[in-house]
Amino acid sequence: MQFSLKKIGVVLGCTIVLISIYAFGNRYFQISKNLDIMAAAYREVNTSYVDETDPSKLMRNLIDGMLKTLDPYTNYFSQSQVETARMEQTGKFGGIGIKVDIFDGVAVITQVEKGLPAYENNLKPGDRILEIDGTATKGKSKDDIERFLRGQPNTTLNLKIEKVVGENQYESKTLNLTRLETQETNVPYFGMITDNTGVIRLKIFNENAARDVRHAFDSLKRTNPNIKSLILDLRGNPGGLLQEAVKIVNLFIPRNQLVVSTKGKVAEWNTTFKTLDDPLDTKIPVAVITDNMSASASEIVSGSLQDLDRGVVVGQRTYGKGLVQITKNLNYNTVLKVTTAKYYIPSGRCIQAINYAERNADGSVKHIPDSLKVAFKTKAGRTVYDGGGIDPDIVLPKKELSKIAQQLISKHLIFDFATQFALKNKTIASAKDFKLSESEFDGFLQFIKNKDYSYTTESENLLENLKEAAEEEKYFNAIKEKYEAIKTGLAHNKQQDVLNAKAEIKTLIEAEIVSRYYFAPGFEQRQMLEDERVAKALEILNNTAKYTEILSAKK
């Protein structure tokens, strides 16, 4: 009997091996077969199609079409795009230190970075870029213009610009600037938000993000011995380098703690990432602020600190990107960035929100429903869930700007007013103390008086829909008088709308003006002063009992 069992075991083992070999061989046969079919179809189209074809364009469309069926993060980069891929991966590029946007078809400088060539050549927000190296910017997209501005470090860039010198007044200039190697700033601002609470704004996880956060935190501790708590602001942070996220968690967590693991189809590529260094501070209370655009590495940091009960997460549910990509070099200096794994944070959960493998009948992606989410436990025994980003411990609704504020921004009127203000005022108070006076706000009202910033309210849209439906059903004549009366009642006074939203609009104007004198750090500092999410984080950090309760398992 024992011999028979051994024989059965050997037979079963051999069968499993043979099945595995067959499956492996069959898979590669299918790959080889379909490559042959694709090559034959591609060759025949290029040879036989009635009109001339572009072989490179056809192949690009073929590759892009294939990758589109997978996920948005698996991308192919042609030889000409490899530099873009490198910049995406490292965050480093040759540039002159400006950001641009398109205002009514014109390329306008919206931000200048202190210390870089644009700043040294007196370029300012509001200046227009007409040509870059002889190429007109009119009709070009924002992405096109940013690509023209970037290049290899130490190369020369020729700009034809119009410097703003007054309202609707410009002075033409031609400049030659040398690009310098630069990198999008990881930490645009850090400082003390109150006498005993520091804040670090982490914008992206580029190379050296952990070093920058360590420097910021260490500086806050050295210059403010009374610091008792810390806010880490990850709002709008799309992520970046995974290793940087692990190192940032390590600032608050002892060495040898698992932070994230990656698991994919190829088991040999599965990896675990643990903290390797001594932490900077394992005791200081931490609040992490997130929103629905905090993704990837941001979710590793916020999720790990939540799973290890090391910090309170405040704000909105994060984006839900739990996929890992690597780059593969292909022939002819081309590159494939491909998703190879999902990542899992300390509790064992994966926070990927979209299931790209199983799509709806129409090809659209599926979000993982709340009913299918699985519960996990934090180190202290709190319940957390997978499959949809990081749910904050304290959930705050998304704050929407008023319609009138949105319109003033979209029409660039707040931006344009700040440009004129900076032309007339050489200095202002500190970023923290600057306030727009009543007479200056009256000046803003005069500035926008004859400008178009009209908009349609939701009520007006609904009324117009009612009119269209009534006309289609031949009822409109019967309700016409009532319709006109309601329309008149809903009509809004733009100037009054501005006054009704005065506090909100003043805050926006002040932040924009501060950015002209104190650049990105001043803008970030100014925005935090009246930020509801920062205020909520402070409230929790200042209440030791509440902070401890949130991080404790419910009995």
C-alpha cells in the first residue's frame, strides 16, 4: 500500500511537471504564431495598400493599440521620446526655470523659479513667449511648449518674448539663455505653521525626495526646539520613485520594518522593501494630508504610516494606484515601460482601485466596488480596507470653489491683476503677513469691471433644459410667462456675486500676489494659512487624547 502511494505520488508529480511544460510551451507557441501573423499583416499592408503608408506610423499605432488594452502606465517610447522617458523616471532635465500656460492662444509664463536662467534674465509671470528657437508658439499646446523649452543641459535657447510693462502693454525682446540641469522640486515649502507644529509640503517623489524631507524635518527640529508635532502634506502628489517612499517612511519608523512588497507574474521579480536606517523621530505625532490625486508613492507613505499606526491620515481617499512599472530597453534605442507587479503595504493590502484585467463589455475599466473590498488589520488592530486607495482616518469633503471664483481663475483675471499689482509695487509684507487692503480690493473690482467673466448657474442650466423639453413637447407657449418670470428671478449680478464671495476671492488674490515676490515657497506657505485641511490636522495634533484614540483599535 505504501509502495502504491509512492507510485501515485511520482505519477502525479510527473503529470504536473508535464502539464506545466506543455502550458509553458503552448504559451510561447501562441506568442510566436501571433508575431508571425502580425508581421505578415504588417508587410502586406505596407506592400499592397492602395495609398502610400508610413511604416513607422503604422507600427506605432499597432504598438499603442496593443498597450491601450492593458493599463495607462504601460507605455512605449520611440527613440525620439527616450529622453522624455528618462526625465519622467528621474525628474531631471535641462531647463530655464519657468512654467507656462496658454491664455487665449498665447504662451504666457505663469511661474519663475528663483536662481535659474529665466529669473536671472528678469523673466516674470505675465510675460509672453512668441518664439522658441525660431518656432512660433501660436497654436502650440502647453505640452509642446514645455518640450521645446527643455533640452540637454548647457545648450542654448533663443526666446522671442513680449515683456509685460502695463495693462495690455508689452515690450518685445530677444534673449539667449543657457539651459541648466534642474529637477522639479520635491519639497517646495517647509516651515512652522504654529509655534509647535511644523509642516512639510511634499510635491513629488523624484530622486533625493527622502533626503529633502529629512533635511526639512531636521531643520525644523534644530531651529524650533519646541516642535511637538508634524504635518506631511501629500495633496496632489502623483508619486514617483518607490525607494524614496520607503526612505521617507523610515524617518518615522525603526529599521527592519516591512514597508512594501511587490508581487507579479514572475515570482523571481517579487521584492520586499524594509526600512534600512535609524529613524529621525519615532515619537512625534504626525498627520498626513491626502486628496484624490495623492497616488502611488504617496499612497505607500500614507498607507504605511496608517498600517503601522504611526500617523493620522486626514483629507480625501487617495487615487488608488497600486501598480509597479519597470523600463525595458528595446532595439533601436527604444524603451518599454511595463507594469510588472502590484504593491502591498504592511497590513498586506493592495490599494489598486481599478481592475484593468477585467473590463466591462464596452471595454471601459472596472472600479473595485466597496462590497468586494477585503478587511485587513493595522499593527494595533484597527480595520482598514484594500482595493480603492487609502481611506483617511478623518474624511473631509472635497472643497469646491464658488462658480464666480472658478470663472475669475479660468478667465485669468486674478492672474492678470496680480501681474499689474507686481508692476506697481516693488515690495510687499512677508508671505505670512501680506493682506490685500480694502482699497486694493476695490482696485480689483475696477480692474474686472468691464471684463467678461459671465457664467451660467446650475439653476439656469436646469431652466434652459426645461424650456427645450417643453418646446419639444409643444407645451412651452402655455408656460412661457412663468418661464420668463423664473428666468428674471434667477438672473445674477456678477459684481454682487464677487462681493458675496469676497473672502474666498481675496484669499486667492493674496496667494497669487505672494507668488510674484516669494515664488513657489511663498505661494505654498500662503495657501496653508487658511486651509481647512491643515486646520483639521492641527486640531487633531493639538488634542493628544483624540490623536491616541484614532490610532487605537476599538474595543
